[in-house]
Amino acid sequence: MQAIEQALFRNIPKQKKPKKSKFILQPNAIDEWFDELPLANIRISTKAIYQTLKLTNTQIIPYKQRLYFLEKIHSTTVDLASNLKKMNLNRKLPLDEKHQRIAILLKKLHKQTTIGYKSVLRDILACKLFFVCPNKQKIMTLTIARIIRHHSLCLIAAYQFYNAPRNGQWNEVHQLFLLAHQKKLLNKKLLDPSFLLVEETTIQALYLQILLIAIADPYHMAQHHISSIFKHLEEWASLVAIQPLQDKNNKNTLAIDLSSDSQPTFSTLDNSEEVDNFWELDTSKLDYENLMEYYDNPEVQTTEINVELLKQLSVSWGIAPNRNHSRRSSQDNLKIAIGLNNVHYVLNNYSEPEWLQENEIKDSNNTLELKDNYSNSSFSSRNVNSSVKVNDIWGNIFQKDFPTKDTVDHSSTPIAAEEKQLLEWKMVNESTSGYCLLWDSSESVNAKVGELIAVCQNPNNKEGEWFVGTVRWLKCVNTDKIQVGVHIIAPDALAVSTAKFISMQEGLRSRAILLPAIPSLKQPKTLITTALGYDTRDQVILDEYRLINSNITSVKTKIVLLEIVEKSSHFTRFKYALAKDFYNTDNKSSSKSTNKDTLALDEDTEFDSIWDDL
């Protein structure tokens, strides 16, 4: 017990008696100070709370007053930290200097909060007289829970930006859990206003919430999926049981080493000589069927959790299968195009589609143009420069960047193909189904989990063969390197265009990728479209260029989108069928059950005038 307490409290700064001129933690003064905070102003509120936390953590203060202050700001601190994190989401990685500072501030805000609660926990543990600390167990439960909560939020922020947790952080989370176990506090209920789906929680549920995220390997997930899973684990954590290892000879036990500071993963007992620190988890209720019961809830359906992700999670929280193909080390360089637009560009022989208008979308005042303009930044990295040096972090972080006349590019002249540069990544290793790639540069790239990617193994040959795949996982190495895992879905592909066919009219075109069938893998022809705008049973005009009579000719075909094979925030991949085959088959099957003629969907134009009245 003493060893655990020493490990937990060694990072608390040396505390001194507060000076009279300093902020005094009296309940009335705290209430007055908090009521005057402009909570709508993120900059001022964050600065005030952070600096006050930093100040009070160096002062000797009675634990009751300190706890009153911490509980007053707990929920607000979580909200402010969430807003800080949102400023960094969906940005190129590694983050530029400004957003790196935001990330550091986010970590320090949680760290100062945990130091405050640890000071209370240290003092309450040292209290031996009942009449001095009558609610000792209740306060211990609250403080341990709050520390784990803020550690969890800090870890989630690290995972969402594919960074490794700081040294010692996971070890501290494990030590807090073991302390609660020794004090028999794991299942005591408490309120947490910062939770979104439940009102009451326990220390065990809080611990399992972040533990299960780590076990599921967040480096294989998109940023928004990490956040959604963490939120729903507020409920799902209650489905998991955890206890000290019972049978050391059971090789099928899913065990976690609570003495380790590394990323938590299920361990086998074959190679583990010391298992005293191992705890076993029963995750049987987190299988796909049970998770689907939560997914069927209408509230869950509004989130970005999908069926494929639930399948992935159920495997991660069970016994994960071994890799089918071994990895081979390699030091080659590869040409890379990331994103549907860029992949379409390279597959289209390094050219923009003829149908693409230079100015696709304009606002009503024609002041800002949003167009598909393939500048150098689409394929190479962009240096982030700031003309104004701001010494005050608070002014730097919350300063908004708005486009000006000087920064908005109104050029409508396409850039020559020779000026466009593709990203060149290093190959770490490869297998028959994918690659592990490394971006070894301090400049930023727009790589995200779930993004479409094209890979060419011959960087010196413009006519090299392109493999199309998806980014399965992403991880930042130090602060200036990125590793990505790429799963190849097709060895060859064709750049095409698609347009929805509604009421006998062809809609707006969009880029799409046509993937060939792979008989050996029993993979049919599939079509990759934009993430939004298309759905199953949509009629679509597919436009592709074919070599006919020694001439390259545009050929349009009407198809029907079938089931979704793969879906992410960046693209959707469909099976499809020719419209004539689809409707002929549909009509034949219908004629067996009825003698009435069945109209094709595109022939039901006589009903167009009444849909609005139904």
C-alpha cells in the first residue's frame, strides 16, 4: 500500500502556505470567482482556470476547501478541454506549431486537475481521526474516480491524434485502480456531471472505459470513432467483469498486466513467469450480438458507430485472430496519393476530368470560391508559416484565422501537370495485402484513418502501376514522423465519373473509382463514390473512357448500386449491377408471382407530381 501511495504522490509539487494577496480557497470566494467567469469565452475561462489550478497546487490548503474548488470547476474543465481538442481535430498531421501548443495546453490542463485531486487524496489517506475526516471513504472514492476520469480524457486526446501516452501515465491509472481495490471502493457509485449517457458510475467502470479503448487499438480507428466508442463505453463498461487472475494455468485467459506502463493489451500466460500483477477480463458480453442491441437503440443510431466497427470491436475485445500474411521488411520509397480526388487524379493519367468546372461552387456574393484546384499542396506537404509572433500562448491559441483578399486564391488557371508533386513515403514493411509506410518529415500531410489511398512502387516512373487501398491505422512517432497501415483492396483501378439518375435526368457529376473483380478472392466489381450523396438502389450513370476503334471514347452506362461493401467518413464502396440486368431479373422474379407488368424505376415519371402530396 505504501509503495502505491509513494508512486501516486511523488509528482505533487512542493506546497507552501499561501500569501495573503494570493487567491484564497474559501467557499464564498470560490463561488464569486466562478460566477464571474465568462464561460462563453473559451480563451478567458481556460486561462483563468488553468492559472488558478497551477497556483493552488503549490499552496498548502485544507483538503475540504481544495475539494470544493475542484468540484466547482470539474465539469467546466472537461467542457473547456473538449473545446480545445476540437480545435485540433481533422487537421493535417503532424500538427503545426500553433496546434501543437493547443495539444500541450490540453494535457497540462488535465494534469493540473489531477494534481489537485491527488493532493486531496494524499491528505485524506493521511487522516487517521474519524471526527476530522468523517466522510473518508466517500472522498477517497470521489478523488480516485476524478483522477482516473481526467487521465482518461487526456489519453483519449493522445489517441485521437495518434500519439503515444506520456511515460508513467498508464502505470498511474493502474495504481489508482489497485488502490481502489485494496480500499474496497471499486463498485461504490458516484455522480459525474461530465458524463453524457449515464448519471452514476463507479471507479471500476471508469477504469474499464479507458482500458477497453486501449485494448481495441485506437491507432486503427478514425478520430471520430475513438470519441464515439469512448462515449458509449460509459454504458458498455458495465458489461465487463474484471478480477485478479484465478487460474494461472489457463492459457485462454484474457489477462492484463497491471504492473506495465506500456499500451494495455491482452497477454497470454505462456511466456509470463510473473503473473501476480495480472488481472483477467470477462468480455463475453461485448460480442457482436450484444453490441448490436445497443446499436439498435435509436439514440445510438444517430452516432457514427456502424456495424463494421462493432464487428471490429467485438474481435478486439475477444481473442484477435493472427495475421494471415507475414510482414517483409523493406526500405523502398513509394509514391502516394491520398484522398478520393487525388487518387482519381493519378488514375486519370495525371489530369483533371474534362467535365470538371473550374468553379464548382460559389457563395451568393461570389467572394469565396470553392473549387477542385489541384495545387502543389494536394500532393506535397505545406509549410505552415506565421508572419506574427505571439509570445502570449492565450493570444496565439485562440486567434482565429480568416481568409483575406491576399490569402484567397482566385486563380482559375490550372497548374501544369509537371508542377504537381506526389508525396513520397518510405516503406517500413509489406505483406501480400498491405504496407506499413513512414512519413519522415516535419511537414504535415493530410492522412486520416479510413481515407482512400493509391500506392505506386516505382516513384521514378510516371506510368507506374497504382494499387488502391485504404488507411487502416495511423500512429505518430515522436513529433515529426507518421506511420500508416495500408490495406490494398485492388491491384488496379479506373478513374470514372458518376451522376445520379432521377426523373429521367442526369444529376451533377462526381469523381468515382471503378475497381476490377478479383476472382481468386471472390471479390466482384465494386465502385468507390464520395462518402455522401449515394445510397443502395440508386440509379447511377457511370461514365468511363474506353478504347474503341483506336479512339478513346466516353461510354455511359446506367447501373444500380447494390449493397455497401465498405464505408468510411471519406468514401463509400458499393457492389453494383447493370440497370438492364437488375430490372430484367427483378421483373422476371415478380412475374412469377403476379401477371401485372412491373415498371422500371426510371419509367415511373407519371408519379412525380404527387410525391409531395403523400
